[in-house]
Amino acid sequence: MSATRVFVARLAGCTVFDPAGDRVGRVRDVLVVYRRSDPPHVVGLIVEIPGKRRVFVSINRVTSISAGQIITTGLINVRRFEQRGGEVRVIAEMLGRKVAFADGSGDATVEDVAIEESAQGEWEVSQLFVRKPKSGASPFAKGTTAFVTWKEVREKTVSGEAQSAERLIATYSELKPADLATTLLDLPAQRRQEVAEELPDDRLADVLEEMPESDQVEILSGLADDRAADVLDHMQPDDAADLIAQMPEERGEHLLDLMEPEEAEDVRFLLAYAPDTAGGLMTPEPIIVSADATVAEGLALIRRHDLPPALGAAVMVTLPPYEPPTGRFLGVVHFQRMLRYPPHERLGTLLDQGLEPVRAETSAAEVSRILASYDLVSVPVVDDHHRLVGVVTIDDVLDYLLPDDWRSHPEDDNEVAQRAAARAQLETRSIPIQTGRRATDASR
């Protein structure tokens, strides 16, 4: 090994290579097992390989650990990782735990864990980096830190007290919402809920939008009503509507009452449409402008950093009012066309004359066909009075078409065949609705 001691928090995200120098994946956690008296023994790494699949890599197959990279023998079982009884994830479960000093000098919180090679191919926990509670009353005061051995402390658990998730959240702060969602889904249910409790409302909203609806409901059901409503306020209206639709009617209605009135109004509006129609798939927050708006104004609107790319691909031109349901829908101006004209050009003169909107009751299958046939990333939705009520984007359609367990990816040839059959059905406009939980493999 090129290093005999390494702190686990620094391993998160490190690239794993095979002996030929080809990239295998990235480290997401370290797996240990506790022993009766000796420090916990390291059994392996949890590595995310392409396709966001988490796999187990035995520590015996790790030949080198150095700054920013890990080299393995290249012999990796690509079956999906599933945690076994007695195994503990260092980042997900040990960081943030409270410990008591064996000499009775007080308590501390684990902020990092060092693992060390004790023999050839054998690794164990050698040190803990801990922080003591702050002693001053100042909000800027921080507790002192210390390096301790495993034998100098003992884990402290209090019945009913949730394990701190702050350190785990800090470790994964740079992850994109989709990657953090995958990470949370791999955690034990109790730990997942603890982390959800600690995440800021907007961050949790982004993460929930990347999860299967069944897991969304499970997490939201574990939150207090006021907190759940705040999280729903930060979600995209179509995602919030889909989530509330999966909840018991009484609780869903209660959460709607607790939400901000404007956000709740958008969600109620979407809940009025069947889920397999354009109205059920659409988002009611497209970029809407008047025909007199200029190219400069249109480009300024789509530059908003919080705007999803699919919504920023075009602006909708309508008569007043400019909130759904708007005045009469006039047409669409694609951002690429705006780039070809001077800033003062009126958007009303740049409408795409070949793009027809769909009705709110149009089937999801027909919307999918239109997006695919004309290479579009969004299509406007109008009501019976030709008023714009929303936009269906390509990600809305993909979320509908893919099964709930799509993040688990095909495990075998049968699943691959099933996906091929689903694609064939799509081509004939028969869109299956599939549901399911994440698939796991019981063995490594």
C-alpha cells in the first residue's frame, strides 16, 4: 500500500482504478465489522460504478491507496451491494455518533475515522477524530477536537435519541440531488430518515424529486406536518402533485392547507388531471411572455440559474394574463432562434409556426410520440379555450415511462428483454405503467 493510514471522509469520491489504469468507479463508503475487544475490522469499500450501481470491493483486492485514487486488482463483483447484519458503514453510520471517553472526562462526537493497515491486506480502525461539546455560550464557539484510539472511547447511545447526521450531510454536500438520492436509498431506513430530518428544505425537496414515489411517501410521512408542507413548497408543482396523490387523501389535503397558498393552488390545479394525460404530466410554471417582449427580455428570463434546462429551451407567447391559465396561446419561441436575432426583435415575430400545442386531456403516449417525432424537449399544453395551462417536458415523460425501480438498472437478461419490450410498446403507442421498489441482490 502507498499509504498505511487514511481518513475515511477523505476517501469519499476518490476514483478507483484497475491495474491497467482504467477507471472503475468512485468510493462512496467504507464497510467495517465490530469485534469483541479489538478495533473494528475493515472488510471492504462500497464503490459506485457507471450506472450509479453500488458494489462491494473487498479490502483484499485493494492494492494501493494514495492521494485521490485507489487501485484494485481489477477483479470486482458487479452485483449490487446489500449490507449484511453486523456490517457498519463508516460515513453513513459512524460519523456523527456520540462517544464517551473511557477515563470519564466527558463526551464527544465522531467527525472522522482513520483506518490503518495492520498486516498485509488487513485494515482496521486505528483512530477517531472527535469534537467535544463547546464550552462557551457564544454561538461562534466550537468545541475542542482530539485524536483518540478506539480503546480510549466507547460508543454512547441514548434510547430515543437520533444519531447526528450533520457530518454525513457535510461529507456529501457536493453530490448532485440524483446522487444524494441514490446514497440515501442505500442507507438503513432509520438512518435515511435521520438524514432527511437534517437536510435543508430545498435540498430535501430536490432529493425527493429524484426518488421513487414509494420512498418519497415513506420519508415525507416521517416528517412533522409543518416540515412536510415546507418541503412540498420547494418541490416542482408536478412532482409535489404526484407525491400528494400517493398519500392518504386526508393527510394530502391537510398538507395542501399548510402549504403556501400560491404553491398549493398550482398543486391542486394539477391534481384535477388524470396522471396519464398531458395535464397530469405538465408543469404549470413555464416561461410566459407577451408578443411585444423582446429577444433580450426572453434571453434574460431563461438565464435564471434555478430554471430547469428543459423549461429554459423555449418561451411561451400568449395574450394576457400571463399566469396559467393564460390568455389565448399564440406560440413558442425556441431559445436557439432567439440567439439568431438582434436583442430588440419582438418575440411575436419569431413564433414556431410548425409546433401545435396539445390538449390537457391528450394521452401520455401521444405526447411521447410528438416529443420524439419532432425532436422536442417540451411541448405546450392548452385547455378547451386555447389558453396555456402548462408545459410537458422530456423529463416529465421519462419519469412517467420508466418504472419506479429504474435506478436499480437491469440485473439480468430478463430485465433487459423487458425493457426492450417496453420500448417496442412505446413505438406502437402502448405505454405501460410500471411500478416497483429498488431491486437488490442478496449476495455479493
